[in-house]
Amino acid sequence: MESRPVIDRSRVSGETSAARHTSVTKSRREGGVYELDTSLLESCRPDLILSQSVCGVCAVDEAFVRDTLGETSSEVLGLNARTLDDVFECVMQVGEATGRNKRAKAVVDHCRQRLAEIANPVPESRPRAAVIEWMDPLHVSANWVPDIVAAAGGAYGLAESGERSVSLDWSRLREYDPAVLIVSPCGMDPDETRAHLSELTTRSGWDEFTAVRTDRVHVLDGTILNRWTPRLVELAETVSNLLHPTPS
């Protein structure tokens, strides 16, 4: 992987969530969050360019690709997922674009079967869950995350399936008082998140959360949870285990 050419580069920098948020705002004012090496891309002569139309901060989006390349002989496919069903539809779209329809259907069928197996043993009690997408400023995850929590047997009362991530006052999160709190900032792996968890833990009332008092605060990989790929099913299984742990 390290030997492969890098075609796009993010202009975002900063160690903390707040610093990165400021960097994103500044980059948007100064020409955009990403740079695209058009010469390198054209030299690769791709038949198909996969992009996305969900968030221009998380990854290079379709509009940026089209605006930057202008006229191109390559097909540009912008994937757009808001719900878990949309994610599976994106798999089918890639299968259609690459002539791998049967393979795509097999992947989707396998994912749906795994989700069904998660749901079967879930008890009626659904613990109140919250998933943090960004720590400062505070955002809770939406899009497909409410679907994942529902499939895993949890209640998700801070956002609806299909809506964008929700900006939230700290007081609202305290009022909601999740029984299970999952911290998974967009683009951050677990080690990076743990290194900056003080952005949450030093806030007023942190120790009063039910999830904190019962040791049910968990860190998940934000580089997976915030990407619309079949690997979301793996995290649904993980979330199910966090919400309904097997008694020791």
C-alpha cells in the first residue's frame, strides 16, 4: 500500500478536535479541504473513478473531482449513502459499474444475513446509546449509525437514520444520559481517540454519566464507522457485544 501513488491530499492539520475543526474552516475559505494531483491521476488512465457525495470533509467528493478534472474520458461514480440500506445499494452500484453484479449481490446478501443473526438474540431491553462523531465541537453520529445501533439492539434517541451528524450542546447529552457511550470521531483510529479523550472527560459532569459510572464508555475505530463500506457490519456486531455483553 505504501508504494502506491497518492493522488489526493488533505489540507487539514491539528492534533485536537478543535484544532482540526478550525483547520477545516480555514481550508474551505482558502480553496478547499483537498488537493488533487490531476497529472498523476491522468497518467494512471483509470476507466472508473470512485468518489462520494456524502461529505466533502471526510473524503474527496464527486463535485470536486468533476470540477478539477473537467472533461475526462474516465467514468466518475459518486457514491451517496445516508442509511445502511444505502450502503448496500452503493455496493450494487459498484458491481454494476465494474461488471461484477453477482459478486456485489453476494456481498450484500452476506451482510444482510450477518445483520439478521445479530438481531435474533437481542433481548427486548434496548440500552440508551450515544455515539460521538466529533469531540470539539460536540457532534453525535447520524447517517447509518442509528441503523447500526438499532440492529445491535440499542435505542438511539439523539439522531434519526439518514440525517447528517448532529451538533449537540453538552447539556443535551447530559440530559440524555446514555447508558452506553461510544466515542468514534470521524477519521480517528482508537489510539488517536484515546490520546485526546480528555476533550470529553474534563467537561463538567462527565463523571455523572450513567455510562461512566457503570464503566460502559467505549472507543471504536472512526476510520471504519464513518465510512460507508461492508465493514460496517463488523462494527454492528461489535456494538451488539458492547450493548449486550455476555455475562462473565
